[in-house]
Amino acid sequence: MDEQTVLVTGGCGYIGSALVPQLQDADSVDTVVVFDSLTGGSPRNLMGADVGDSLEFRQGDVRNYGEVESALRDTDAVIHLAAITGAASTHDRREETFAVNLEGTRNVLTAAEKLGVETVTFASSCNNYGRAPHENVDETTEPHPINPYAESKLKLQGEELLAEFDGNATALRLSTNYGYAEGIRFNLVVNTFVFRALTNRPLTVYGDGSNWRPFMHVNDAARAFTQATLDPESWPELIYNVGANSENYRISEIAEIVHEEVGTEVDITYLEDEHPGPSYHVNFDRVKSTGYQPEYTLREGVRELATAFTDGPLRTKQ
């Protein structure tokens, strides 16, 4: 296969900071183009990448069609990560969330079709399932989003636009991310719990902690994007839940695991009158059929992140 040029929108974000180095290491990739507004991300997040001839950077906003089309010229594939994230915070940013997450996606897909880009891989989320009425939800389960972030990603919105794309199109409904990467986010429960435990602050659980959530290391998320984009024939379905069946946890379990693995004396506080947020126990059998398999367990990721804080940054699994 000829070497490809791959565009990554939102490449200076959390997943992008893990993904760009993986793409650069792939034999079939010649050039990675990072397109980012730098509103939420930073060039500092690319310090794990090889910022040289094999990496191009374009500053721009997915809401601006002209900037999107310009960035997509002469590319073979696009991984569309750019989005307003932090699901809970999007209640107060509804208009902006839909402008970036939905209209931005429309711009990417329109430009990709116009320019003949062959492959689009879209960052969706298991958050789409909301508060699922049963366990073991799969890709055929009807989504019930409970925040604007999920609404802008789900079927009839971003995913439906992707279904109309004339080419290789894949939506990855990701588990909740955690773990060390240059662009690490701390509005994600595992990462913030590890930091709070290391600084001897209580771990606050909203509700009784019985709500389910699947989790995956950010490097495993990046690996899924790499595989789906560079080998689209092995990912023939439009939608994949991405994670592992064994990595579904109740939030109360997350707090206990962090407590055990970090090794500090820390209180776990339950705010039972507070809304606990989404709850979804997800089935990942479909993604296993592609040959994809996450490499991290939650406990490994928690230990690694604690080590990164106490001993300095480290190179994670590639």
C-alpha cells in the first residue's frame, strides 16, 4: 500500500496526543496533519510526537468550512476527534457544543467527499447510551442521551451524517478514557480520582456509586483509531463500541481500585442526593471481530498514572 497522509482534527487534545505518535510509527503513514483550533488543546501536547518533516500543523476551527477544506487537501484519511468534550459541562454550552460537534462534523464530511478522501473515522462515545435500562448494551441498543455532548454525537446527529459518507466510514463509540498521555484531561473520573488520592483529598462519588461505566486507557483508544483508519476493511460496520467486556465498572468500584492502587489513606465520600450521571454496562463483542484488543486493565492504568505523578513522565505502551 502507498504511504498515506492522515489528517487528525483536534490532534492537540487528549486522545490526539497519544494518537499522533502511533500514526507516525505506522509503516503505511507518510505524513500526519494536525488540525486544531488550540482553544482547548496545546502544542505542548505534541511533545511525545516527532514534530518534524512527517508532521504538519494547521491551526483552524472545524466550524469554518474553508479552513477544514484547506486542511483536507491531498490527504487520504481523516480521524475526526475535534469536539467540545466534558459531557456534564455541555449543559451550559449547548449551542457551542452543537456548532462544534455537529456542524463541525458536517463540514469535515462535506469537504472529505468533495476532495475524494477515502476514509473517515469519527470519535463517538458510549455516553450515547445515557442511563441504559439493562446491562450488556450493544450497538443495536437504542441510545438515550442525557447531555448535549451525547446528543451531538449519537445516531440522528453526527453518526447519521457519517452513515451518508461515500467511502470508508467508522464511528467509534469509546469507553470513558483514562491514563497518562501528554494531553491528559482531569475532568475524567479515573484521572481526577488518582490526583485527588495522591494529594490526600477525598474521592467524591455522586449518588450511591452503583452506576456502570466502561473504561479504557487513552493509548488503547488511540490504537483503535489507528487500526480502523489504516485497515478499514477489517472494520466493515458503521458503529463499534470500543473497549473490553471485563472493563465495565461501577463508579464505587473505581473509587476502591484507586484507593487500593495508589496506596494512600483517603476517604471516599458518597453524595447520595446528587445525580449520579449516566449508567451503561456495554458489550464489546463486535469490536473483537476486527482483531482489536485493548492492552491495559484499569488497575495497570491507575498504577501507571500514579507513577507518572510521583516519578515523572514515562513512555507508555505503544
